[in-house]
Amino acid sequence: MEWIFGIIYFVLLITLGVISLRKGHWVMFILGLFIPLFWFIGALIPRVARR
């Protein structure tokens, strides 16, 4: 049962990391490599405005 939760956690982290990169939050992605909470924050905040 624990390994199922581990797999779900890993998939969620990868998904949130990719979402934060696609939204333009590359600093949040890099910080998320060390503290995964930043991937969650980067995935939730709005997209970066482009000029």
C-alpha cells in the first residue's frame, strides 16, 4: 500500500513540476527540486505575463 502512495506522490510531483515550467515559473521549478512545495505553488499561481 505504501508503494502505491509513493507512486502517486512521484507522479503528482512530476506533473506539478511540468505545469510550473509551462506557466513560465522556471525559478519555482528549480526550487522545487529541493523543496517540492514550490512545484505546487508554481502550478497554482497564474501564468507569467509576456511582453
